[in-house]
Amino acid sequence: DVVMTQSPLSLPVTLGQPASISCRSSQSLVYSDGNTYLNWFQQRPGQSPRRLIYKVSNRDSGVPDRFSGSGSGTDFTLKISRVEAEDVGLYYCMQTTHWPLTFGGGTQVEIK
Amino acid sequence: QVQLVESGGGEVQPGRSLRLSCAASGFKFRNAGMHWLRQAPGKGLEWVAIIFYDGSNKYYTDSVKGRFTISRDDSKNTLYLQMDSLRDEDTAVYYCARSSPWVIPDYWGQGTLVTVSS
């Protein structure tokens, strides 16, 4: 199985400051069609997960443009340009290139 | 708007069975693949299973293979997860999610809690 490793586990951030979450995979996430199926989800306290980014860098409808995704191969990053109070929660990367589909362990974003 | 409502969770003894349902609305269910995912208490997300739009392909995570069965009834816009031989480690909130193209989950339900305990 593809192991997804996120860091850090916890990310205290000052309001208005940037935040960055790393996600590394144990093997390349480039599929045979040339696409890379690395996705990001946000889970606010007490809520269901919500997709933010799909295929590395495509923002979902309604997702603020302060969220951005980047990376390639086995190394990916989710960035929040200016953290707001509503961004508090858990963030997960997920690969959908290889079966079984797998998630990273999650990163907790909190306000300092 | 897309709505997914899970039901069927509850407390069950190890070795017993449970069937979860997910009622879908707001999109063409018969054209969509569907996922089950879960989250153990205080833990991260885990993908469980997927059924393709036409039911032709089903995939499972290794820990549930041979015990869980995903199915769908397009006439009822409903997704199912039959869970047999339940174990303590199956305790979790179970979510259904629609599969966008490329098998990526997009919309998620609110979840239903399954507790396996003697």
C-alpha cells in the first residue's frame, strides 16, 4: 500500500500568517495517464470532511483562493496564504492513484 | 444540492453483522461511483470501499476484504455497506461519499457511528 506521511502533526499559526503542510508518498503518484491524483481535505471540528484541492492544485468550487496546492511525484504541499479563524481543523492528503486509496495521518491547524 | 444521508449505525457485538445505508439526492446517482470511508474515534480518515457507477467494479481496503460488501440500488438512489464478522477495530464513524471523476471523493455525508463492543 502507498504510505502517505504528513508533517507537521500540529501547526500553531498566528491569524493572518501563512501556513504550510507537507505530504509525502512512499511511491510516485503519477498515474499511467500522466495525471497525479493527490487531493486535500479539510475537517473542521465536529464536521464531515470537505474536499479542498484535487489533482495536486485544482481548487474546489467555493474554496477560498488563500488555499493552494503544489508538488509532484512524491512530494506535495498545501499552503494557506493567510490563516483565518475558520481554517482551524484537521487537514488530510489522500492519494487516489493506487489501490487501495490511502490518506495521510492528518495535520491539526490551530490558532496561536 | 448534493445530499448524502447515512443510516444503520449502532452498537453491535463482535462477530455480528450490520448493514449501513446511504440515501443520495441532488445528483444523478446512477451515473456516480460511490465510496465508504471511516474514522475511528480520535483517529484519522480511512478509505473502506468503492463501487463504480455501473456496479462493474468494487474495491476494498485489505482489512475488510471478505467481510464487507458494498452494493447499490439505483432505483432507490441508495448505497449500502454490508458488514459481517465485525471486530472491535471496525468501531468508527462511517461516511459515504460521492466519487467525482478519477475516483476522488467530493461530497461527504454526515456519517453514522458503528460501535463494536461486547
